[in-house]
Amino acid sequence: MSKLLNSVLIANRGEIALRIIRACRELGIKSILAYSEGDKDSLPVKLADQAVCIGPANAAKSYNNPELIMSAAMAFGADAIHPGYGFLSEKADFVDMVEEEEIGFVGPKADHIRLMGDKIAAKKVARKAGVPTVPGSDGLVSDADEAFKIAKEAGFPLLIKAAAGGGGRGMRVVESEETLAKDLDEIMSEAETAFNDPSVYIERYLTDIRHIEIQVLADGENAVALGERDCTSQRRNQKLIEEAPSPAIDAELRAGLEQAAINLCKEVGYKNAGTVEFVFDNTEDKYYFIEMNTRIQVEHPVTEMVTGVDLIKEQLRIASGLPLSITQEDVQIKGHSIECRINAEDPNENFAPRPGKITQFRTPGGFGVRMDTHIESGYTIPPFYDSMVGKLIVWAEDRDEAIARMLRSIDELVTEGVVTTAPFQAMLLDSDKFRSGDFNTGYVAKLLEG
Ligand code: ADP
Ligand code: ADP
Ligand code: MG
């Protein structure tokens, strides 16, 4: 019978570093935080059991540097590394290094990241597991002739996507044959610059869709699905508001989506937490696999709020070699949860990042309100990383109450000194469209156009 890890090195920053520190503390696991000079005054540094400065603010020389993370983990004798999201979390070569040193990794095996982190490879696995995928190319598309052939079959509009893309970056809609060759060329060189990998593939661009994703936990033997998150409220393919359950999914659809996600995990023998993402076609009530995120996701709290399962603790248990603490029957969805990703960005200036000093910070409170943030009054949001202020999460008995609770929580939030996306999110939540529950990924852009 194995027991919990003794210590975990956290290779991340901000709210997710703090989230992991808190879970470790409650489980009696020692947290060791690897931080950059840009974060030396941050709350995670103050709250971790130990903290080690690994390099300058520039992420390439700190959070994104595998050698530095490895030497910190070894110097401190960490049993395992938790990568959080972003940074090295989905870099299979880094996980190879971790495995070679026989340090634990709070995430899947390197080979599974390699398989599922590459979007082309993942789609092939999905097809093999009998999970529907968006019509388009069978795999890599490298020249215009091939692109024209696919266009003939799938029809316009098309979406060219980078195999290594993420965070809403690395994709382009092609409206017609005229620009296809040029678009292909441009997106390939953009992918090369942004992700060091020019591989792209093509999908039919579906215009009336919702983004629905299934949270899974797997220990290598068993896989459990924890319902869906609806992340349809997006701007430029980036999530703004997430909720669980989805207002568009009934029990039958949920069961189908969950089974598809579990089949995919079983196909590869997946271990740890993962998210299987689908686009859900409103016009024909069909879903298609788009990608799998082989890590904890930003919006994981909404699932925690409606299931009562602490996903980070489950990740730590699985990485300790313990079996899942829950079965599929234990998962019961209760009430409704909404999350707003609040960024220091100016909605009136095309969402340009506005990092800076928060002179006064006050988080909302009360029944059903949770704020995951590393910010305190007087903290300066550094310009080197993403500009997230925090995640405001609410739980309520039903969707209407959750909307009301989120609106009053945004009212209470004070972020003196920086402009944030919160008022914009309040406007979305209060719109007839959002309240109706009947919308698609295009509604935010429509509201912005006026
Ligand atoms: P989630 O998938 O958890 O909802 P995002 O897609 O926004 O959230 O990604 C979470 C974080 O990881 C963000 O900070 C994002 O910038 C980063 N990220 C995700 N994929 C990549 C990638 N391929 N390259 C670089 N950064 C990425
Ligand atoms: P990322 O790795 O950046 O998260 P995804 O493949 O998950 O990329 O796609 C991000 C978003 O782009 C989706 O949530 C969806 O809104 C949109 N999208 C992706 N594929 C399609 C598609 N074939 N048709 C229409 N929209 C799509
Ligand atoms: Mg995605």
C-alpha cells in the first residue's frame, strides 16, 4: 500500500501555484515553490513551505527552463513536480527528463502527453477509439494541393489549426478558395515562430457551436468522468466565462460525451487529470472531439463546485500511486457553478494587457463565493506573464441564482489601480443571450460589434 508523496516541487506561479500549495498543505505534503525574480514578493512565495528562486523574470530563463526546474527539484529532494497549466505542463521532453531522474510527475506519462498533446495525433487516437472528430484532413497538411482537395470535400469555411497550438492561438478561418494557399502559408510560418512547429491540419469551421469539455480523472486502471464544463463564452477562441453544468446538455448527451471521453482515456491507458474538449453543433445536436488537455485546466474549479471533488488533491493522490478515491457512481452533479477569468486587460482598448500596481484589492465573499487569486493590496502584476487577476467562482442552487450571485460578487470586487475585464463579463452575464442559455461561440463578438 503506497502512501502520499512527502514533497512536491511546484513549477508554476500565480493563482495555480497557490491552489497547489493549499492542496499540499491540507494533505500534509511539503510544498516547494520554484519562482522567478519577477515573483519574489508574491503570495505563493510567502505561503509555500519552501521557496527557491530559479532565475530571472523572463520565463525562458525560469519557468520554461527544464534544466533549472530539474536541478531545483533534485537539490531539494522533491518526490514529484506539479507543473500547473501553461509553461512546461504539456512539454513531453521535459517529462522525459523527470521520468529519467525517477522523480514523480503530477500529470500523465511523457508518452501520453506526446500522443494527446499533438492535436493531429490526438485526433487519430480519437477516431481509433470511435470518438467523432470534426470533418477535415486526416492528418498533417503541408501543401496547397492537399488543402484544395480537402476544401472540395469539406466545403468552406475551413479552419487551419496548428498541431502545437494552444491558448486560443494558432488557428485561422478561411472563407474561400481565393485566400486558401496564402492562408496556409502564413499560418504555417506563424506556427513555426510561435510553437517551433509548422505542422498544421484542417477542419471544417463550424459556425453554430458550443464548447463543451469533459473532466476526467484516471489512475491507469479506472477512469471517471466528472461531467461537462461549458466554455462557449469566448472571444477570439479564448474562454471568458465557464459554467457547469451546460445549459444545452441533457442527461443523455452528457452520458454520451462522458463515455466518449472515457473511451479515449482507456484507449491510451491515461493517468491523472485531463480534459477532453468537444465542439457541440447546435444545429444537429452532435458533438465532435477537438483536443485533449493533458493537465489541470484553468476552469477546473467549476467542476469542483458542482461535484465536491478536489481535483488537485486527486491529482496528488494519483501521482502518489494511490487509486482514485471516487467511482463513477460517486459523481453527482449538484447545483450550478460559473467562473469568470478576470484579466488585467482593457475591454475598451481591444483587450490590451494592463499590468500594474493594484493599490487596493478586495475580494467578494458570502455563501457560494470563491476567489482563486494570488493578489493582495499593493501587489504589482508583473508584465512578463499572463495578466490574470484571478478567477471568481460562484456556486448556487440553479443557473439564475448563480448569475445573480456572480453579478453581486463582481460588484463587490475592488481592483483599484488596474483596469480589468470584470465589468465586461458582468455585461455578458446580464445579457438576454447569456441568461437565455441559448447561444454559440459567436455571441460575444456580436455583442462587441454592438
Ligand atoms: P485552459 O485550456 O486551461 O482553459 P488556456 O487554453 O487559456 O486554458 O491555457 C492555460 C494557460 O496555458 C494559459 O496561460 C495559456 O497561455 C497557456 N497555454 C496553453 N497552451 C499553450 C501552448 N501551446 N503554448 C503556450 N502556452 C499555452
Ligand atoms: P486551443 O488549443 O487553443 O484551446 P482548440 O482546438 O481547443 O484550441 O480550439 C479553441 C476554440 O476554437 C474552441 O473552443 C472553439 O471555440 C474554436 N474551434 C476549434 N475548432 C473549431 C472548429 N472546427 N469549428 C469552429 N470552431 C472551432
Ligand atoms: Mg482548447
